[in-house]
Amino acid sequence: MAATQQLREIVLKARPLTPDAFAPYGRVIAEERLPMEQLDGRFTANVAVLGPVPERMGGINRHMDHTQLFIPLRGAATLVVVAPRDVTIDRFDPDRIEAFVADGSFAYTFDAGTWHIEPKAIDPANNRVINVQTDVYRQYTELVRLEDSCGVRVKLAL
């Protein structure tokens, strides 16, 4: 994108993450067992220290090979930003990005192919989640830089 072009601004207002609202992107984990997808590699887990909610997003990515699971520790509330998996990398539509607040009382997944950013900590002092994903996710990741590829600046609002 040429430096002289004006960026279009999108402001994402986060809404509560509920099972129904989040269904196009992933699942809220409840008592029933839910399947997780994996094409290659092994599932791994780590304690992720989440960054604070930024003023704006630089990019959005997706992993085509697996379901990704986030389990909040100590009730960590998170900002969750996603876009549908039917959006292709070459025709990414930033108007289809949505933002949610997960209150920390449940775990949630991103379905394979769901566009997302790493969840962000609503409270920087309570910023840890368990992240479960494959050990080969980098081989199956697509990334869109929103300002360069789409000509938009995406701001985040809680």
C-alpha cells in the first residue's frame, strides 16, 4: 500500500463471548466432550502469558491444521478477536472481524482455519492461560497484515 493512501478505520467493539455468538469460530468448553482436529504433529500445551489489549491490531492469522484450545488460569478474562474461516487470505475482508470478551469462567477453542489474534489480557495482572495447539502450527499458519494488505486500521474497544 502506498504511504500516501489514507487508511480506512474500523473500530471493533467487543461483546460477551457466548456459545451461540462464538459458534462460527469455535466452541465454549462445557461438560460434554468436544472433538479437536489435528492434521499433523502432536498436541502440546504451555502456559501463555498474554499481552495487554492493544489500541489496534497489526495482523490476524489462522492455523489450518488444528483446533486451538485456551484455558484461563485464575479466571483470567480475555479479549478474543476472530474472523470466519471461509474468508480467504487473498480476499481477506476486515469487515468480518469480530471481538468478544471471555469472562474467564470457561475454556474455548478456535476451530481449524478460524482467523484470530492471540487472546489479550483484560487485566494485565491476571494474564495467564493454558494454550493447547500442535507443535507444527507454524507450517500451517497464514498471516494477513491489515494495514498493508487491506488498507485498514483496526482499533479495539472493550
